[in-house]
Amino acid sequence: MSNTAVPTLQAMKISLLSFWHRGRAVERIGYLVGAVLLASGLIHFALLAIGGGSWAGPLSLRKPTTFGLSFGLTLITIV
């Protein structure tokens, strides 16, 4: 990591923490639910990639992956 990336990461951390501290309780809950959905989507994607499953079919992990990632990102953006 270059030296210029460190101040950028610090600025990003400060910015995200300000959103958390200034937010109301309902906004914090929205951020947490969005983060859980994103994590769920990433976990399902990892299981799909490691397990070698297919993207097609009724028992694929495609739907939970796309739901978790897309709805989590949407929820965080709306909140």
C-alpha cells in the first residue's frame, strides 16, 4: 500500500464514523441490516465459488447471493 493511500483510508474511516455518530437509531439499524445482507451475499458467493456449484437451477446459490448483495447495497444507499 502506498503512503498516499493511508490518509485516504483515514479520511474514509472518519467520514463513515461521522455518518454513524450523526445518524438516528433507525438509520443505524438500517446500516447494520444492510451490512448483514452484504455479508450474507458475500458468504453465499464464497460458498458458491468454493463449492463449485452452478449459477443455474432451482438449488443454486445465485438467488441468495444476488439478493444479499443488491438489497444490502440498496438499503445502505437509501439510508
